[in-house]
Amino acid sequence: MRIAVMVSGHGRGSNMQAIIDACRNGTADAAVALVLGVRDEAPAMVRAREQGIETLVVRPASDPAAYAAQLLGALETQSIGLVCLAGYMRLLPAEVVRAYRGRILNVHPGLLPLFGGKGMFGEHVHRAVLGSGMKVSGCTVHMVDEVYDHGPIVLQTTVPVEEDDTPQTLAARVLPQEHAAYARAVALFAAGRILLSDGRVRILPERTMEPGG
């Protein structure tokens, strides 16, 4: 399965790297074929090129339809089967969501549906969690739809919120969970174990080889 990862103009690309590593170490039966970004010199784009992965800059245009057409053209040219958002800060064009519905994943540094929505990313999420008095936080991998941080939940993992946490210390505890959960979700998708039914995701059991089969 061929994966395209969409990144931001400023992120380091650590979630992207987790996906690349899962593909290359055999955890996921897939390969990252393309990284799409908005700036050629963005850290995640540089990181991808250093590993021999093709990158492509598609800048959001004043005409949303033109932007969507460019994205769709790039995805179709590379025969992409799964799109992974990794720090992509924009709302994905509806045309792209429709074309790849059920085949777009995102990771969020909080327990959706809490602490999601426009502007809720990175430190903003962790600050909101601490302000709420929550005793646990974590991350969510979900399928993408036309709404920010919405769509069927694939996986969630939790971490404790400590009494002396800051947004930075909480972020440091959540980030490794993001990496692990995203890699696992990609592996499950590649193995055909994610079933979307009635707006919910069911994880199918692992196939076992029949005796003599």
C-alpha cells in the first residue's frame, strides 16, 4: 500500500517519521511514497528527502478548487491508497475528503471529542487539558471528514496528568503515544483490519493461517 503524508510548513515531522519507520521495519505492510507540504524548506520535507522519499510542494491557492485539484492530481499520480495527516494545520478540501473517504487518517494530541476543533493543536490542546482539571490525557487517531478533528475514532491511548505538569511536560508524555498509535493504525489499515460501519470503526481480529493453508 502506498502512503502519502501531508505535513505543515513548520513541524519537525516526528509523526511522519513514525509512519516511515513502521513501514520500513515491517510493522506496516506499506511504503511512504510521497510527502506533500507547503514549503520546500520545511523541516519535515527536508527530513523526508534525506531518506529518499519524494516530496512535492502544493501551496494553498486563492482558489480552493484549484488547490483541491492539485492535491488530487498528486495523489492519483502516485496511486496513493492511504493519506496520513501529520501536523497538517488546514482543513482538508472537501473534494479530497470525498475522493478518499475512509482512507485519510489524522493524529490528535488529545482525547477526542474533547479538546478538538479549529485552533486546537499542539500546546493549545495540552494547556486546555490542564485548565480543565482532567486526570488523564492522551492521543486519538481518527479518520478525517469535513470537520476539524472529527470523524470516526480508530485508536486512543491515555497517559496520566501529573499534578505538576506544564503544557510542555504533558506534551512530552503524549508525543511517544502519538507515534505508537499512528504506526499501529497505519499497520491495521494496511492489513485490512479497519472496518468502517455506521460511522464507527471496528478493529477486525488478526487473520490466522489455517493448518495446511
